[in-house]
Amino acid sequence: MADYTSRRDFEAKIVAKAWKDDAFRNELKANPKAVLERELKALYPDAALPADLDVKILEESPNEIFLVVPPEPAGATGSLSDEELGAVAGGTAVLVTVVVAATTVGVVNVDANTNVNVNANLQTNVNVNVNVG
């Protein structure tokens, strides 16, 4: 059994499977919560998604992208001071995930100035998620 220790790892597995299998992709779009729960249970038999969890699938196109803003972490209040902001921004790595809905997957290079270079033969959708922290 594979061990996916993060939500990002699990999502990457689902996206890769959807790219390879049109029937899976169609089922995922038609009934996303049931498909995700089934795939999660295949990895962790005792796992279950919360009953009140709503799952939505958005499929980007070459002319449309989606920016997902997660909920604010519990306990986060107000804004950061200049010192706190410097501590967060100072040595924090920037993780850039490029998802390409095509058979050719690009190479992403991120330098110290957070310039992102993507080399790929993009045929359809591109999702870019940037997480700092």
C-alpha cells in the first residue's frame, strides 16, 4: 500500500489517474465525493470523508484558471507585524506545483528570487498552486 502523507500527494494521484483514464475522469466529475472516498479507502481502509464535506471538481481550460483560497487557519487573527512578516518571508521556500492536463509534463525551476520557469509542451490545462510556509 502506498503512503500518501499529505493532501497534495493524494490530489496528485487523483489528477494523474484522471489524465490516464477517461472513465475515471468522467466518474470523478459526476460524483467527486464518492470517487475520492473510494480512492482514499483503497489507501486507508478505515478512512472516511466527513458527511458534511462538499467536494467540487473544477476543470480548467487554456483560457480559464481557478485560484483556490483555503480557509484561514484557526487562531489566525489580524495582520502580521513587520518582524513577523520578515520571519515568514525571509527564508521560506516557495513551492510551485504545475499541473498539466496533457501527456507531456513540464519542468518547473524556481530560483531564489521566486522567478518561475516552466518548460513544457502544454496541450490543455495548467493549474499553478503557490504555497508559502
